[in-house]
Amino acid sequence: MQENEQKNPELEKKVEKNTPMKEWMVEYVGESFQLAHDKHCEEMKKEGKEPEEWDGSITVEMILEQMSQEFPEFVMALAEENWIRGYHQALTDVEEGEKLYKEEQERKSNSENANEE
């Protein structure tokens, strides 16, 4: 992500295991991430560098990354649906803006005509 782009703060939220699906997903992503983290730490130690610490918490971003790798069809369908809804909303907003603009122009025109009389 480029520096000037804003990151969605929702991605950084830690996921609580308060439903059966979240419990399963947090455990699954945690196990996968732990393996990758352990491997990364071993490589860092071999290079004589201090490995980064991980507190074991799972964020929304970590789950999204795992889903993107293992179930891209789901993530793409969700992203496409979100894009379509956003695009539809933008078109609706433009139509409403045009309608308000025309109404304002008519009011100005009627006001100018009334002043001339």
C-alpha cells in the first residue's frame, strides 16, 4: 500500500472468538500464522538478527490475507459485490445531485423572473 493511501482501521482490529465460526477461523489462521512466524524467526536468527515478537492475537487483516490465499473465489465475490453496490450508489448520488442542481437553477430563474416583473 502506498504511503498516501489510508488503511482501513477495521483491518487492524483483533478478532474475538465470540462465535463458533470466529473461534474456528481465529484458531486456523493462528496456527497457519504461527508456522510462518516460526519459520521467519529461524531465518532471522540464522542471519544474526533479532526476530520480531508476536503476541498471538489475530487481526481482521490476517484473516483476510489467509482467505485471499486459500479461498480467493469468496474474497473476489465479496469484493465484486461491494464494488457493484458502491458503483450503483454513486450513480444514484449523481442522479440526485443533478436533480437538486436543476431544481436550484429553476428556483434562481423563477426568482430572477419575479424580480424583473
